[in-house]
Amino acid sequence: MPGPCNPKKRKIKRTKAQKPKAQQIPEVISTTSEPTPIPIEHVEPFEPFEFDILPREPPIYDPGNGPRVKDLHAFLASSFCSPPSLDDELCAEFAQEELLDMLYTVLPHELALVLWHNKSRKFSRICPACRRLYRLGEVLSNPLEGIEQIQEHPLLLVEQDISGLCSPVCFILASINYPEAIRLIYGRMADEMEDVTWEYLNSKGYGRDDAGLSMVLRMTRLHDLGLAQLCLPDVEFDDSD
């Protein structure tokens, strides 16, 4: 026979039966294979990106007696360079790249760029001898001393317009092969010279290596720089042409 405590035991047993069992977490089996390690010798080295954050050196510098152009290509492409004077008919003609290509055939590369720049700008000039950057009419300091101003010559502005040579000192440097003609050709075009002077200027002179400056000196005495004779060598031209 069941005793008096049996109903209580059945109640406790029933309560234990109703208590939920702890759920077991199923083991997850990975179906992906482990990555194959890459040998060290095949790992590409990391190269950091290069950013041009430092300003480039300007194409001009000032040694103390006026700005000089030290990189002609960079200068012509920079904001320091004045644009060609297309409102002037003669400057617009010289501003054509075809004329620059023609100058390359008779002058050293940088000297051709200087002459092309000077002839395609009405006021801006680069001295072919010392690379000084200036404008017509400026009072310039002596390129040798750096302090004293150049003594004004009545034909200085005319010669600056003709050849771009900024001072008598640079003109003498450019005419080193023709010392006898210095006073006869300074500030003068070919049609203002005597025939004997022009013939002397077209000779080899002393034959010293002047880096093409004497060629600039001769070419700039002609209004078309002699390019007409270069293009049409079989045609005879006079000063009126």
C-alpha cells in the first residue's frame, strides 16, 4: 500500500520530468578548406604611393641683378611667361610653331627658343647671352657688377628690340667674332649698314665658338631673320623683299 508520502514524491517526480533539458549545440563542420600559405618569395613588396606634394623649383632665379631664366621649357609653359602678342601682326607670324621648327635647323635648341620667344612677344625679352628676363624700357643693372645701373646708350632700346641682347656687355659677348663691326652694327638693321659691313658680318670672322650667338646677331639684322632664304634658297631677295 502506498504510504502518506507517496503523492508528494510523485509530484516532485512529475516536476522533474517537466523541466526542459539543456540543448546541445551541434558541432559545425567547416566545408571550406584552409587557405594555402603563400611562400614569402612570391609576396609582392608593398610600394607606397608617391605624391608630388613639394613645390617644384621655379624656372627663373635672381642672382641679384635681375631675374634669369634657368629652364626655358618650364618657363615657356609657366605663368611667368607672357603670352605671344597675337594682336601684333609680325609677332603673330613668328608665334607659329612652324617657324620655331625652322629655327631649330640653324640654331642650338635653347637659343632657338629664346629667339622665337623674343620675336613673338612685343615687349617681353630673354637675353640670348645671359638669359636675363626683362621688358623693353626697363632700367637694368650691370650684368657683371650686379649693383651699378647700365649707362644708357641712345641705341640700347633699339638693340634690345632687335636682338634681345639686354646690355652693351652682352652685345660685345655676342659679337666676339666680329669686334671690328661692334660700333657699326649696334642698334642697326641690315638695310642701315654699308655693304662691306654686312659682308664682313656674314663671314666666319675669328671663328671662335660662341654657342650660336653670332648667328643670332646676324639673323636679327633681317626683318624675317633670313628665314625666307632658308625656305627658298634658289630665290634672290633684296632688302625690300
